[in-house]
Amino acid sequence: MMRLLLTSLLVLSSFLPQAWAAAPAPPVYFDWFEYRGRDAAFDAPLPAGHYRNPILAGFHADPSVVAANGRFYLVNSSFTYFPGIPVFESVDLVHWKQIGNVIDRPSQLDFDGLGVSRGIFAPAISYHDGMFYVVTTAVDSGGNFIATARDPAGPWSDPHWLPGIDGIDPSLFFDNDGTVYLLNNDVPPGPPRYEGHRAIWMQQIDLERFTPVGPRRVLVDGGVEPARNPIWIEGPHLYRRDGWYYLSDAEGGTGPQHSQVVLRSRGVWGPYVPYAGNPILTQRDLPDGRPLPITNAGHADLVEGPDGSWWAVFLASRNYDIRHYNTGRETYLLPVQWQDGWPVILPANQAIPYAARAPSWMQGEASQAPSTGNFTERDEFDTPTLGSGWLRVRVPKQPWADLRERPGALAVHPLAENLDTLRSPAFLGRRQQHLRFEASTDMTRPAAGVAAGLAAFQNETHWYFLGVRSVGGDHVAVFLEARDGSGATRTLATREAMASGSLRLKIAGDEGRYAFAFDTGDGRGWQSLVGNVDGTVLSTDRAGGFVGALLGPFARDERALRSK
């Protein structure tokens, strides 16, 4: 009997470390999160009847817009962030409010294993006969699909996959005779002649069955000047006006050579003739040293207003030091001028204005915060659900963020995943919208075996983590970890301090320089952990990909690491 008891105890003890590691780590509570942005570009007062560009500051790439039921609706790329494909509503093209997401259920898509800049590329929104359609590409995660909704706020359908359509950047065109066409970017019909050689294809589609119909044909091969080997023609949109079909596309890639071009035809299948004045939008010919530069302009979509005027939404970036931009690709608005039957967004060699005359039907003042301009926004975490501006990296497999557990606070349950994971870490981020900003929070001291704090995240290989660990008694270690693309996580600074209660953390950015500070509540106020840190680590140009930086709470369960 004694031998049996000893054997049972030994077997039980062999499972204790695994059982302990499997038990959930205690949550970390964040009492509030505050974001404060102060850019020089937004300092000047707006003249009466004007609005600010960008209209959606911070990572809002590849905008697409549609007019429906007296309002406007806009969607953006979301790549591997969740919820995905934000849907915005406006009455005047200036003031935008997010009303939902096309991808808001974990069952719709899965981005595990993908880098941040894969996933959802360039959604396009349409409206016809009471139905909203969003067509897009889930890159490396399913391909092209269409989602539908009667109400743009949702719920949206699960993806209707289009397995016979390859390529990216699809859009729909509803012709006057009821025929529906799907356009998109894909490889050319023959072998590519050079890197970046692409074509715009079109095919009829049966939207009742979500099935392509008839032949698929090339409308544009290469670009508007094929002899010059144009690269990456993409983002096609087709419009009908005064008996003409207008095909507008992006060209030149999404960097400094980005542009928008237009072609037209009397027939929907072409032939499409390029505008002699192309491109109709670009910033590539302007000097690098200009003040407050806006670059990378292109990927436009056009819409008609209630007064008959036309407008374009498009992406562009606000750079510093010529090539860096931590705020990603943002959404801008400009009027379209029709010249001799051609749409022109911005004449050659003109800079995109930070302030422009508003649409004639805009009412009241153009206070556009928190979409753009200088502002302070504070989330007290006192609502039943998270605000629409919060994003998770990839689709969460479990509910680790909770606003009900302690009313008035955000509970983040730590996960073992670090920020370098290709799964979903316990990180909740909001977009960095300014070149000069502060992001701060008040949080409880993490339990033993947990690290928590604020992260500044560009992708899984480029980030900063301003974290806190309990080290015994009332002591904590405040530290800064970094990944800069070199493949290794480095600890840049550590300081031990007393923290008997909650503590505050702050990340401040000024273009390419970042600073990290803490306040333990000992009466000394903010103390610098480390300043003058290289912020270009969070630049899209340096990190690669198509997104901008995010800022927000992060919690990591380190117990398994410590038990080894």
C-alpha cells in the first residue's frame, strides 16, 4: 500500500509544473489610455468652409467610397488586423464615423502564420438595389471574396469565395443594363516582361450565385505607357459618365512613385484610351526637401456628390527625413475637376493641401477629431464594449480583453505569445495618427510571472515594449524591449523601483525619436527610463509592408519561460 501511494504521488508530481503553467495568469487592469497628438501640419486654424487632410489620419490605406441613401460609406484595407475592413459613414465626405467592420467574427477568416502586411488587401465597396457589396482579397488566406449586407453597419455575410478569380484588388461595376462586372489586377496574359508587369482584367459576374460568367479579358496590359515598362497597375475602378466608361487605376507601386491614371472608352470592354495628361494624381515630381511633405499619393476612388460635383478619396503618407513615415498610408480627400471630358484630381507639380475647401453641402464647422487634426482622446474603459479604434493583431482564438470583469477598467489576460508571434498576442493597439504624440496609461502591477505595459508596434519584427515585472515585495522592474528587424529581441534599459499600487507608463514620439517614461506614484512624477530612441524602427519604409504603427496595452505570460 505504501509503495502504491508513493508511486501515485510521484506520478501526480510529474504533472504539477504542466498544470501550473496551464492555469491562466491573473489579468492586468488598465484604468485608462490617453492619446495626445500635436503635429505642426495641424496647428494653423482652418479657414471657414474648409476641411483638413488627411480626413482619416493614421494607417487607413486603400480607401474605397460609395454614395447610398443620402450618405457616403468608405472602407479601408486592414491586412491581418482584427476586426477587419472598417466601415465608415459620412454625410459630407469630411466628418467620418466608424459604424462597423465587415470582418467582425473570428469564424470568418484566420490569419495565423501570416505577417502583418498580408491578409485583407484593397476592399472595394458598392451599393445596388438595396444591397451593399464589399469585394476584396484575403492574401495568403483564401483569395478573392465578396461580402454582403443590407445595413453597412452590419452584420456582414461570411465570405462568398471566388475561386476562379486570381490576383488582387477586385472591384464591382454595375452597368445601366443590369450587367455586373468584376475588375481586378492579375498577371499579364503572357510571360511578364519585367518585375512589376501586371494587367487589369474584367469578367462578368452573376451576383446571385457569386459565379464568374463568360470570358475574362484584359483591359490594360502594363499601364498607360507600356513602352516605359510601368509597374504595378492595380486598384481598378470603373465609372460611367456622359456616355463614357472611365477606368481609373493606381500605378507605380505604393511608395514615392505612386500615382493615379485614367483611361476611357465608349464601350465597357474597350478599347480604353489613356488620358494624355496622366497621371491625374501624384506627388513624385515634387522636391524631397519641401516642408511638411505628403508622399506616396494614389489608389483613388471617385464618387459624385448631391450637387453634381465629383470627389476623390485616395491614400498618401506624411513623411519625415524624406522617406520615413510611422503613421502609415492615410486617407485623403480632394475635389475632381472635369477637363475636356477627363477627371483630374490634382494638376501636375501641385502639393496636396492640408486644408481644402469643403463640399458645398457640408454643414457647420469641420471639427474632424479624432479622425484628424490635433486632439487629445482618452478612453476610460467605462463602456460595455471596446471602441471601434482598437485593433488586435490577427484573429484572436480566445477572449483575452474584458471590460466587464472590473467595470471602469480594461482587463487584459496575459498570453504566452510575444509580439514577435505569428499568432495573436494579448496586444490591443490604436493607430499612431501623428508624427508628434504621447500615449499613456494607468495600470495595476502585474502578478509574478507576467510582464505588461505599453507597446509601440509596426509588425512582428519591428516593435518596442515598455513593460513592468514584479520582482518581489513592492518592487517592480521597468524595462524597454525592442525588435529592429535583426531577428533578436534586445533589452535597451531596465530600472527597479517601488510601486505599491498602480503605476503609469508613457511613450512619446517626435518624428524619428521616441522616449519612454514611467510614474510609480511615489510623488516624483514622470521619470525617464530612456529617451532619444530610434523611432525609424517603426517606419513603414524601414520595416517593410503596408501598415502604420499601433500603440496600446500588452500583457505577456512569462511563467513557462521562467520554469525552464
